[in-house]
Amino acid sequence: MANIKSAKKRILVNRTKMERNKAIKSGVKTAIKKVYAAIEAGDKAAAAEALKVATTAIDKATTKGIYHKNNAARKVSRLSIAVNKMA
């Protein structure tokens, strides 16, 4: 454990930010899983709706600095392609 007051504060702040980032990342992963689950079930409407929710979650995570913009774009692109292949 740190002895300096500012170092103690940094530890607390970093832990808080880590928990926040982990929660947001977990939400994104869950949204992505729901898209793939709808694709596996063959439900085009549910997949499209889940894609919309997942895209929003990914974009919000990107604006908060959790994902790099290219990483987010790649995730959205792969999900979109998977949903569009469902014809």
C-alpha cells in the first residue's frame, strides 16, 4: 500500500475507473452475444433490433474512451455483416 496521500488517492480513483470500464465492456459483450444468439435462432427482426442496441452500446463505450474508434468500427462492421448475411 502506498504511503503518500496522492498515491493513495490514485489507487482509489484507478479502482473506480476500472470498475466503471469493466461494467461498460461487459454490457457491450452482452449486447454482442444477444446479436449472435438472434442470428443463431434465425430471427431476422430480433437480430436487427439487437444490432441497433449493440451498436449504440459500442458507440457509447467508444466516446467514453473504453474502445479505440477503429476497434469499435470493426466490431460494428462484423455484426452488421453477420446480420445482413441472414437473408
